[in-house]
Amino acid sequence: MSVPPPRSGLADPMESYPYDSASLDYQRASEQFWKFLSIRTVEQMDMRPRGTVLDVACGPGASSVAAAERVGPEGSVVALDSSDQMLRMAGERAAARRLGNVEPRLGDMAQLDLPPDSFDAVISVLGVFYVPDMPALISSMWNVLRPGGQLAITTLGPRTFEPAYNIWKEAVRVERPDATPAYSWERTNEPEGVRSLLLAAGIENPDVSVEEREVPIRTIDDWWLAVMGSGMRRTVLELGDEAADRVRASCDDMLRRAGVATIRMSAIYALATKG
């Protein structure tokens, strides 16, 4: 199955996302809804003491810290991100765990300026879908991996955020009947699509699996945190304050009437070992 191109809609999935301005909301949403993806990614990898790790699009550093603990003080983790604020959070997270083997590094993941065969492991959790040319990014990450090293790519899976996500889209359509909200993570939310990306990048026989989890949402504030800590934030900003307030109130009403107490957090984990 081929990966579909980005769809047009209220928010352009490939438009540059204002990470610094949204980083605090993203960090809070990550802690509640998807930090476990980073921890689970590292759990599945064959990381060993003294290993060298590259974390591409590290965000607030959950995967960087988990990897740093696995490779130990004699190993090292380069935490790469394009946001100064995200890197500051990643550094603070490492410091709080008294880890001196995490190096936050500002950089563009679409242009990895790193030597070939220089890392024992490369991780990218919820990052690859932000670049226009995903196979090129994956190929570049594969290139910096040493023979015998492992690449891990994690994306959001099928039906993520449902049923609240469908309620959200309906509330947005009431305000903007012509809108079809589409977000970057939907480019990689099917396992066969992710597999196709790795094959297109020249990686043979990737191991692709799907895991699902239900995460509680206790109040509208919980759901709105997921909205404002993800790509849905852009839709809120484009709607404007008054329309966004109506969307929030509508979501609150529909979630209550439907008795929604959890949302689905589905994950696709892709692993490949370089021969």
C-alpha cells in the first residue's frame, strides 16, 4: 500500500508547526497521552551499555532519557530537534534524572549533517510524518546507523484519538462546513503504509507492529489538552477565539452525552536492523 499525499483542508499538514510557542502544551499532553510511545519504543530495541544513540525529533526528551538509561553512563544520546524550547525541556528531563550522557542538539532532521555509520541506534518517535519526503529522511537515518545497529520509527496508528477525534471534526465542520481537517500524523497511520515507507528507503524486511491503548479523559480539559498539544492546535488558531470557544463547548456537550471516558492511542512500531 502506498502512502497517500497530504490532503488539503483547514490546516495544511506540511505547513511549518510553531513548536516553540506550543511546546509547553505539547509536553503536558505528551505526559498524559503519548509519552508511553517513547518508553515502549526503547523497550523494544536491542540497546546495550556503552551504545551511541541518535534521537531524531526528540521533543521534550522522553525517548532520549529512556535510551540514556539503557546505554548507561558510558554510552551517549544525541537528542536532535529543531525547537530550542523542546531541547531545553529534554535537557531538564535528563538533568532531573541525573543523566550526563544526553546531548541536546539543535538541527533539522530533514538535513542530517552527520557522518555515516556513526550510531548504534537511531530513534524517531512521532517525527517522520512532518517532512515532505519521508523515505529520504528514513534513508538518511539508516545511513548514520552502524552495521548491526537498529532503527526504530514510531507513529500514531489507526483510529488514534477516537471517538473524541470524530466528535472534534464534527464540531469544527459546524463552524467551517467547507473544512476537512487533516493532520500530519494521518500520513503514517496505517502499518502497511509505514512498511512501504521503509521499503522505499531501501530497508528490507522491517518488523512493523501495532499496539493499542485506551487513555482516560476525565473532563473536557483533558481532551482540549490533546487538541492544543498536537497538530489540532493549528485548527484552533485558524478558527479564532470565538469559534474555537464554540467548538470546545460543542465537544464538551457531545463527549458528555456520548459518555466518552477514554480515547484510543494506537501506535505503529517499525524496527529494522542494519546488516
